[in-house]
Amino acid sequence: MSTTLVTGIGELATGDPALGDGSALGLLSDAAVVVDGDHVAWVGPARQAPDADHRRDLGGRAVVPGFVDSHSHLVFAGDRAAEFAARMSGTPYDGGGIATSVAATRAATDEELRGLLAARVAEMRAQGTTTVEVKSGYGLTVEDEARALRLAREVTAETTFLGAHVVPAEYADRREDYVALVTGPMLQACAPHARWVDVFCEPHSTHAFTADEAREVLLAGRAAGLELRVHGNQLGHGPGVQLAVELGAASVDHCTYLSDADVDALAGSAGTTVATLLPGVEFSTRSPWPDARRLLEAGVDVALATDCNPGTCYSSSVPFMLALAVREMGLTPAEALHAATAGSARALRRNDIGRLTVGSRADLTVLHAPSYLHLVYRPGVPLARALDLG
Ligand code: NIG
Ligand code: FE
């Protein structure tokens, strides 16, 4: 395996407070990184850098850990732009549009879905994302869910079984039969291709699942060897957060509507359950912004992700999420970057990503800018890109 010295890094966010300026981002200026194969072998001031087989000079640009997008739904076909336009004119979101994506996804060939998925992952990488979690959830039959996860496994190890996304129309008047399918044959077919199980727990939507149904799905997933994540508290105050904490889920995602008891429960989990915020959803559904400051001040671990999906947020851009989180949700730029790197790595229970320290994965994202601050200072400008050393 050959080594590469990446030098000319004007500002490096290592994610390790022990390095650099002592902040959570661990900022170093005039830095260098030695990459050995797929991992980081050395980090420090450029003037102390050891030799390597190859050299790459970044000309003073900033480098940050590759973004960890810990929540996405990339396996889908079809288009829901008209639904988005209607929402901008006042139609509320209730999850009903998911059926449109389910019909288009079921009708697509494997090759079509594989091509759509690859294009979306490439779009993310071109914006600085180096790890992505991908959920099923637009198949909702045994075969279509297993197919989505097989395809997702081709692009990431972070695959999530979301057969409990909504109750499909054909089961609308026999929900308990659908829960039995999800917890039985569908889970058996999907578990070999998945790391995680997730559920859309949302009593405010007739399409989604109640607390009791969600608990059944999550416990069956755990019994099949999967780890837990939850979609909760998106459309109103609901039981998703409490359920996620009760079961020790790695993350509860959305957290748009939180009571004091929800915030206390998350804080009481002492980092077991991360609150993943998805500000692109509030943007694209005209919903109220979650109060990220309140969570941080309570000591809750916070992650940021895109939720990239055809309904509530068709954006693959982590920098856009950083800008929204800073402008609308009370985070500083440093806190937002931390949430989309170390925070979202934690939401995936990974310690080899979301930072650039010796032994971590060599997922470097380069900014066409002198500082990470530009990610938020220059919203909408394509500054971030995953570095290809190959
Ligand atoms: O995370 N809330 C549930 N699921 C997705 C949206 C799915 C869709 O509308 O297609 C979400 O927002
Ligand atoms: Fe989602």
C-alpha cells in the first residue's frame, strides 16, 4: 500500500480537541496529513511532516472530515416535484405522497434503480459526503424491500430496513397484517442486507405507525440482529423520542416537536441516543425549525443529516444543511460542522469516521476556501468536494 503526503492545508479540522486549537473541531493551520491506503497515518503541522511515496499540495485550501450523512432514502424512482410545489402554496405534508414513490419504485427495473442510486451517491460525494446511510422503504413488499437493501449494500455498509415506512394502500384496513409481514417474512428477507432497522413512528399521520406498532417492529428487528433507529416527532409531539430512548436506539431523527420531557429523556440517555436534525425537511415542508440550541444546552448529542428523499427533502447537500442549522436553528458554524461529522458518526455508532486522526478512515473533504466558516458564509456555493487520492 502506498502513502501520500497531503500538504498545503491552510486549515485542517481534525475533529480531535487534543490536536490544534483545543476546540471540538481540533483546528490546525498550515497542516499536513499522511494517508496510508484507506486510513490516516499521520496528522500535524506541515513543517514536521514525514516523507511519503506521493505528494499532493492543496494550495492553502481548508480540509474537513468527509461529511457523514447518517439519514437518507436514496433508493427510489419517480418524481414528486408537483407535491413540493403544492406544499409551497400551503398544502401540508402528511406522508401520503410516499405511495407515489412506492408505485414508481416497484415499477422500476434493478438497473434503473441501481443507476439512480449511483447518481445520487456521486452527487453527494461531489458535495463532500464520504459516508451515507441508505434506507429501504419505497418497496413495501418482501421482494421490493429486499431488493432495495441489496442495491443499497452495493454502495454503503450503512443500510437500514424501513419496511415500516408507511402502511401501504393494500393494507390500509388491516394494519396488523402489515405489521406481521414487516416483523415476519419481510424482516427475514431483509435482515441479511441491513445493519439497522427503522420505523416512521408518527401518530399524526394515518400512514405511519403508532408507538405500540413501532415497538413491535423495533424489537423484532433487534431479535433479528439489527440495531435501532427511529423517525420520530416530525409532524407533531409524539412518542418517537421516548420510544427511541427506552429501547436504546442509536438515533431518533427529525425531533421537530420536542417537549421538555423529550429533551430530558435524550439528555438522560447520556449519548446512547443521538438527536439527528434534518433541517432540509423543515425547509421543504414549511415546518417550524427544531431548537438545536436547547438540545445542546441540555447536553444532548446532536447530528445533522440531509434525509435526502423525494418527499420531504430532495437535497443531497450537507453544506446546505449546515447553513440552515446556523441561520435558523441556533448553532454556530463550528457546532454545525461537528454535528455533520463527529455527531453523525456517533449516530451511526462509528468512531473511524467523522474525524481526521491517526487510524481513522482517510475521508478528506477539501473546500475551495481558506476556512470551514465559508461552508456557511457562502451558502449555495459548491465549495466542498471529497478528495480522490487514487
Ligand atoms: O424522513 N417521514 C418519513 N419519511 C421520509 C419522507 C418520505 C417521503 O415523503 O417520501 C422522511 O421525511
Ligand atoms: Fe427519513
